[in-house]
Amino acid sequence: MDPQPLRIEIRPNCSLSVRGARAFFFGACIAPFGVGGFLAAKGFWPILPFAGLEMALLAWALKVSLERRFHSQIITVSDAEVSIESRDRAQCARIVFPRHWAQVKLRRPAATLHPSRLTIESHGRQCELGSFLTEEERRGLALRLKRLIGRVDESPSWQ
């Protein structure tokens, strides 16, 4: 009897809710538009388009930040294969590697302040995992996957 596949789901930490983002945005609009309105009444009207541009940029940044809550990666490890399903709001991509030949690699960053890269590789293909994780979380996931998948030509028992 084949054991059940092991499934690991990873998601970015998105603690800001839509309601919280709206409250923050409207609170942040008070100062620029309040000062801008006061100065526009004094004759310095060109400040209002700049305040509007500043708030439009903040709205865009909040929207991009809130979109992250739809991102996820599901790693499924079975006796025969390792599959990674990457999802966001609009699309879903799935890549499958033979477990016996799959390698888990944690690559050092190219520059000092850049994050490391965690990949699963096999037969010239690779898939990056957890680009949204912290460095510590990425290292922990790499260790866990190395124990589950093993090295090339090695398929450890994981039950």
C-alpha cells in the first residue's frame, strides 16, 4: 500500500486586511489634502496635484501589497514525484519532478542584502520556492525538504 503524499502549503504573511488598508489610506490622506487645501486657499494651488499623485502612488502600493494574499505554493511529495503548484489570483502553474532525481538547493544571495533562493531542480528544470518567505523560514523549509526528498539517487522513507 502506498503511503499518503505529504503536502506542504506556503503563503506570504499578509496581516493587513482590506478594511485596515482602507482605514490607513484614508487616515494618510488627511494630512496631504488638509495641508494642500489650506495652501490652495492661500493661492498655492499647484500643491494639490502633487498631493493627489502622492496618494495615488500610496493606493497603488497598498493594492500590490494586498494582492500578495492570493499567492500560495503547494509542495506535494509522494514516493514517485515532487510536484509544486504555484497559484495567484489569475493563474495556476504546476511543475512535477521525479523524486528520485530531484535536488533541493538553497543558493547564496548574489549580493549581501539580497535573499537566498530555494529551488527544486531536476533534468535541467528548476522551480523557485518561497520567494516571499523570510530567510529563516526559507532555511527551515530547505532542511525539511532535503530530509523528505533526499539527495539524487536517494529516496528516504518519510513515513
